[in-house]
Amino acid sequence: MKTVKVENILLPKDGVDFEKWAVVACDQFTSQPEYWEKLAAYVGNAPSTLNLIFPEVYLSDNRENRIKKINENMYKYLDENVFKEIKDSFVLVERDTPYEKGRLGLMMAVDLEEYDYTPFAPVAIRATEGTVLERIPPRVEIRRHAPLELPHIMLLIDDREHTVIEPLYENREKLELLYDTNLNMNGGHVRGWRVPDTAAVLDSLRRAGLSLIVDCDDFNCDEALLQTAYNLPVGTVKVLSGKEHKALEPAVAWLPESEGNMLHLGSFASFVGGLEAAAGAAEGEHRSSMVLSASVLISCILAMIMALAGGLAGLPLPALALYQVAWAVLAMIFPLIQRY
């Protein structure tokens, strides 16, 4: 899966106070400097992510020196071996707040090339709220010399059948517990379990939606056009560039099909047409079955009527005509419905 990445995760080593380590996101309490002052007093000199983020309440307060100090703290924590590395894993998270219990999530890395904050952007990850553009430069400046990344992004997935996160939570007793701590400033409680079987999670994410890889020579052909023209969900189409096509060529001869992810080497129209034909075939079969069942039921009713009337000879002429018309209609509808 291109959008989701499997990366290494850094967590504080045993002995670090997790309640002082974890703090609220930098874009919260932007009009309450007293919150951040109280938090700083609570943390003191203990290792804390408070020293690694730029609270937006201070954006207009000596920005250059604050960014320099953040970068220095990052290198300091690395030099002092504050972290332990969790390799090639996701983290299953359970968060309790003062208002809600048992909020579940899955910590993972995503490809930011698949994200765009502009409205209606044809990408896999889109923003759910507006972006304050003037807050972007300081974040970019922090990352210019930063050896660490502390994202606080929450992504929403359309998983109405609960196939991705909930099965992991049901089997959490089999997973390694990484942390279990209260959160400061009345933030609630949080637990995290290591998910080493990332392949199974990626497979469940793949099954949550259809992904189409398209190879097209027409430079006017892009994801947005194909999604609109064929009424496909946003983020489910990937048009290969020339460079991507060449990189893919050695693999297409043996690449196996997988559930929810298909590689189609013909034209996109023929592929989507094939999907539509298959859907039409299934619908045609369903309708034909219904008509056939109806015809059998009508036959039974007519047989009872004729038995009571003494056979066809005992039926009046209008009833006999209706009998013939009914069978003629059924005889024509059945093959017409099967034309898909």
C-alpha cells in the first residue's frame, strides 16, 4: 500500500516519566498561555515532548530562539539515549478522556505526498478542516534541522465494518504493552500496544477499498478525470507516470493479484467496463431469479383456478386470453432481463 508506510517508532526508555513526557498538541489552548505556563511548571527539568514542540500560543514570541532551542533539545535527547526504538511496527492506542472512554486508534506512518490540505484535492488523504497558512512557516523552520518528528495528525478511515482496528483491540492481550499511563493536565489515560504484524493490518486496509493502477499514454489523463468520468471514489485511482511505468515493467509479468488491489495492463475503459459488466451480470441473474420465482408462483395459482373451473375448457374466453397473455409476457421478460 503506497499511502501507509511501516517505519520505526521512538518511545522513551523505561524510567522516563510518561505522564510528564506526553503533552497536548501544539495547536491547542492557543488563547490560554496560562495553560502552557502551568504545564511547564509541572514538567520542570524532566524529559518531555513539551521541549520538542512549538506551542502556537507563542508564535509571535521570539520565534527564532525558540526554534533553535527545540532543535537543540532533540539532539540532546538523542545524545542522552532517552529513546528506545520499536522497529517495523504500528502501535494500537486506547485513549480515555474525561468525556469519553475507549477511543481507539492505530499509530502508523503515511506518505505525505498522498496528502493535500486544499479543498477537494484528488489525493488519498484530505484535510477535514481549513488550514491556517501563516502557521505553516514556523513548522517548516523547525523541521529544517530537526532529527526527530513528532506528528499529532489524526486520520479518519471509512471502515464501517470495523475490520482494521477493532480486531486488533479484541486480541490486545496477545500484543506487547508498550505504555500505560495517566495524562497530565486532566488529559485522561492512554495505553499503547505494539503491532508487529503490519502485513495483516495493511491487508485489512487494502480490503477496505478498491485501488486501481492505471497506465495511460494520454498526458491529459489523471486521477481526478478518471474518478469523475467513471464515478469512482476519490483516492482509489493511481495513474502511473512514465518513470513509474518503467520501474513497474520488470514486475508485471509475475505480480500476483491480491484482494482489493488489481493491476490491469489494458485500457482503463475496458477494465471499468468489465467491472460494470460483472455488476450487471450479477444484477441480471438476481432479477431473472425473481421473475422465475414469480412465474412458478403464478403457474401454481393458475393451476388451482383451472382445477376449480374444470380445466381450460371451463374457463370463459376473457380469462383464457389473460392466461395466454400472462405466459407470453413471462416468456419475453425472462430472456430480456438476462441481456447484460
